[in-house]
Amino acid sequence: MGILDKVKQQAAQLKDNEKVKEVTDKVKEKVEDVQARRKANDLLADLGRLFYAQHTGRTNATAEAEIARLVAELRALEDDGLTILPEQG
């Protein structure tokens, strides 16, 4: 195998490695997005339970602090680019 053939082969391998890295990065982003959406859904469910408890007179002394924590976590997710609620028009 000539030197030019070796260079071509190495170039092809580098190109394949770049494609693998690109696909890996896209998959990682998608997984992170799914995890963030799942976390947001869990936080919203917890918030809904606390809201229901408040409106039925069944909250405890830590409810307000827990609500503040949940809202702060949801806002942090929004700040990171996740849409929690659709825009109101």
C-alpha cells in the first residue's frame, strides 16, 4: 500500500470518527432533553398535589417551602431552555 493510500484510509477513518462523535453528541442532547422533560413533569405533578392539598385544607407546615422549591426548580429548567408552559398569546 502506497503512502497516498494510507493517507486516504486515515482520512476516511477520521471522517467516520467525526460522524460517530456527531451522532453521539446528538443522542446525548436528546437524552438530556428527555430527562429534563421527565423531571419537569415530576415537579409539576408534585406541585399539583400540593395545590390540591392546599385547596382541600390538607397541607402541612412545610407546604409553602416545598412549593417555593418546586417553582424554583421549574424556573431553573426554563432558564436552561426547557419550555414548561406554552406561551400565552
